Amino acid sequence: MKLDFSVAVHSLLYLDEHRPNKISSRELAQSLHLNPVMIRNILSILHKQGYLVGTVGKNGGYQLEQSLAAMNLGDLYDLTIPPTLSYARFITGPSQTETSADQSAIAANISETLTDLFTVADRDYRAYYHQFTMADLKRDIQHHGYFLQREADLDS
């Protein structure tokens, strides 16, 4: 899985923690232990979608535009992780351009079968994320165990 979702979540929580200050991509990169260019690429996407505002220059930086409660975690996941990207590397079998007369039924069909399986699982995974907001993530950071307790409450 790409880091884009984690970078977006970490950045948004960091910006929330430092409201109303402007935070530079360099400062965010230090917090995330990543390259500032990678951070700026993700922040550009978040900026275009209205999650934050950014200014350039000596006194530039990023600030949140929305409250954490207004940021749906599933929407953020969908924005940063395209559906097939989350599982494409797990599929075996021949490539679509490869042809072989000796292919077994398994080798010939495993790619499509696994793609179907992972597509259904990915849909469920995304639906699960849509139940939460960034405020829920912040709640778990402040009192770790929120999601585990929520799951336990649903099971009882």
C-alpha cells in the first residue's frame, strides 16, 4: 500500500494540533520522517479538495480549512488510495500481454479470480472507513483503544 493515506492522516492531525499556525512542509516532513517533496505532493491534493489552505513564501505554510469532524476518513482514503492500488501487487499469474500454450486453468484464470476477490474485499474495507471521521482518529490518539473498544461494543 502506498503511504499517501498515512501521510494525509498524519499531516491533517499535525495541522489540527498546531492551529492556527501556518506549518511548513519541512516541519511536516520532520514529523513524518519523510521527504518534503512527498509531503507537498499529498498536501497539494488535500489543498485542491478543500481540506487545507496553503501559502508560499517566507511566511508561507499550511493550515486546516475544515474541522476534523467534517473530514470523513473514507473520503480521504478514496482520495489518496485508488481502488486497484491497494491490492494489485498481491496478484500472481501471467501478465495480460503474456500468452502461453501450456497454461493451466489455474494459471490462466488466477489473476481475474483474485482481482474479483480483492475488489469485493476492497469495497468492504472502504465502506468500513466511511464510518469514521478524522475526529475519531484523534480520539484514538488521545485515548488509544477507541476503535478496539468500539468493535468490542458492536460484538456484544
